[in-house]
Amino acid sequence: MRRATMLFLAAARALCPRIAPQPTRRSIIRAAKSKVTKPRYATGKAKAVYRGEGLGAPSYDSAPIASSGLPDTSKPYAVLGIETSCDDTAAAIVRSDGTILGEAVASQHEVHAKYGGIVPGLAKEAHEKAIDAVVDEALQQAHLTMEDIGAVAATVGPGLEICLRVGARKAAHLAAKYEKPFLHCHHLEAHCLVARLEEQLEFPYLALLVSGGHCQLLWVQGVGDCSVLGGTLDDALGEAYDKAARMLHLSSETGGGPALEQAALRGNTTAIDLPVPMKKRKDCDFSYAGLKNALRGRVAERRDERGLSDEEQLPDQDVYDLAASFQSVAIEHVEDRLKVAFKRVINEAGSAPTLALVGGVAANAELRRRVSAVASQAGWRLVVPPPRLCTDNGVMVAWSAIEKASLGFSDEIDEEVEVIPRWPFREHAAPEPVKIAVKLASKAERATAAAA
Ligand code: KG4
Ligand code: ZN
């Protein structure tokens, strides 16, 4: 592999841990911002670690309406939201009252299944192939055309740069061509805000965000106003599920997490002894690398006990037991951290005992069940979006744009749109945008398109 490509992959992998490992010889054989509005987020690193300084930070100080304008908020309007930050190409049309009018997703599990993780170049190509059809499908379902749309939004970060570009570029083109307001979406914030779409959920609330790249406890005080109570020191929960599924040769066209969840249904949760991470620590941070390594060890032990060679599969029941035991311990770690966070929020904020469980892993039925039990035992209300709104989707992008627009924010459409691959929740820090050139239609072209 060329050195430049290797460096690019190493950098990309640091941003998205679900990226496929660089193929070794063995694995090859085996596998044959427009100006960014800068909301104030509390200090915190993407994969870790903010331990204090109280809760919350002030919200937006002022309301910069960009020259792309705002939708007419005096009556219901529809927003087109586009999401391409990782391995799902998604679009949706959501009305400003929260009604979902149309939605479409093209998932790439099949594309990446044989590589053991997400291959950025293939993900970008798959987004490029799917994006037009996905947007058209969402519009058709909504029985709307672009003329009927009130605003266009796209995820601009965090995520894989070359993938973010596809959605941001498509959204900017459409916004410019049809002269619509344009809004940026912060992917993690959108996961948190979509919990407010179908249920009455007032700020502030505690959010447990569990996805492929993130595992955080967040105090969500408002739009653009979110503090990090704790994050993962190493792997995210979804990443741990994906890696465990790969160790058990479960990776399938449904993706690692769902495959492991299915296998666990047939297993015994206490069959395999695995350590619960950071049992003695009483903070809100997570760690899944130790559990992952312990699982690797147990898999090897089982293989030895059964006298299996590298090529031979473990018996199905062993796989089910390993999956069930892994899932049970992984969730016990979540329960432990939640109990600490519950106490901390009550101590520091005094009230608002509502928890939102969000992000791709929140689609997991066993996690939902056990988090619900812990929450109700502690007297907390739990809000969990339906599974299809937990994994990456266009609805959350459109909805976060509606939340932003209702506060008077929008973003510019320039000759260049910026995407922000690394965009952790942080306070007062300007994100480092990566400029991407988006060639917009000229005024004359737009006039011709409008007349047609
Ligand atoms: O939020 P998401 O769709 O994309 C990111 O922002 O990362 O989350 C994807 C992650 C993947 O790691 C996937 O395996 C996991 O969520 N996931 C699940 C389930 N559905 C998705 N993990 C466990 N059980 C599930 N049912
Ligand atoms: Zn996500």
C-alpha cells in the first residue's frame, strides 16, 4: 500500500474506530462550513474524558442568521436532512411540528462485511452511488418536491471526512439551486436531540450516547449546549460489540452489533466468566478494551479446550454463550456508570431526572430493558427513540435543523462548504474545519432551473 494511503487510513482510523484494520498479508488472503456556527460545548475529547467543572455551559449568546436565511417559521415547513458521516446514506423529510413525512436509508454493511470494519474509500463510493436515490426516495415518500422544502440540512461532523463531504455537498447544491436556507448538523447532538422528536422531553436532561464511535454521558441543557460528564477511555460500546462479533465470526450483513445481539439470545449469560470493567471506579467514564481482550482470551481458551485449529469454527452453543456473557457484562458496566451519573446529576443539578438513551447501540433490546430497569429503580424517567431513529438516520439531521432554526440559526452557503471530521463537544473552541470546494450553480443556471 502506498505510504500516503497508509497515513490517510491511520488518520481516518483515529477519527472512526470502526474503520477496518489495515489488511495484513494474512487478512488479504483470508478476506480475499459554509461558515460554521460555533455553539458552545463543554470541554471534552471525542473518545474521553472530561471529569468535572460542574454541569452545563451557557447557550448561544446571539442568533446569527446566515445569508441562506431561515424558513418561514410562522407556519409548518418541511426540512430535508441528509446524513453520510459513516456507513449509512440517509435522508428524511421532517415537518417542523415533528411529523416524519418521508425517510430512506441505504446501509453499507454488505460492502464492508468482509473487511472486518469500515473501509473509508468504499464507504465514500457507496455514499456517492446511493445519495441521489436516497434523497429522491425520501421526497417521494413525502409526496413533495424540492420546491416544497423549507430548508436543507446535512451532517458536517464529526465523522469520516470523505464521507461527510458527499452529504454536505449534496445538501449545499440543493440549497443553492432551490434557494433554501441551509443548516449544519452536529452528528452527536442530533443523536441527543432526536429523543425530543416523538416524546415530550424538556431541557435539561441526561443523555447516554452509545454508538460506534462514541460512548458518553452528556448533560444536555439546550441546543448547542451540552456538557460531557464522562466518556470512554478506549473503545466505544458499539465498537466493542463490533469487535466481539468479529472475534466470534458473527459479522454479517446486518452489522456486528445486531448479529451479536441475536446470538446472545440463545446463550447463557453466566456461562463464561468475564470481568466487569472499572468496578472500583466511581466516575462516569467507560472502558471496553479490557473486556474485549478478556473475551479474546476466553475464545482462545475454548478453542484449545475443543482442540480446534485456527480454521475451525467453535460450536454454535459456545458462540452463543460467549456472546451472551459479553453482552451481559458490557451492559453491567453501563448500569454502573449510570448509577454514578444519576447521583451526580441529582447532587449538582438538583432535579430533572430524565434520561435519554440514544445512538446506534440504543437499538439493542437487552440494553433498553436493563437501562429501563436501572432508571425506574432510581426514580428516573427514561426516553428512548424507536430503534430506527437510534442508528444513523436522516430524521435526526432534519430534526436538529428544526431545533436550530426555531432558535434563529442558519448557516451560509458559500463557494466552499466546510466539513468538520473531528468535532467533539467542547467549550469556546473553534472547530478546525476542513474546507471542501463545492461548485455551486451560477445565478443564470439557477434561474434556468427555476424556470424549468
Ligand atoms: O449511531 P450509529 O448508527 O453510528 C455511529 O454514529 O457510530 O451506531 C452504530 C453502532 C455500531 O457499532 C453497531 O454495531 C451498533 O451501533 N448497533 C448495535 C445494534 N444496532 C446497532 N449494537 C448492539 N445491538 C444492536 N441492536
Ligand atoms: Zn451515529
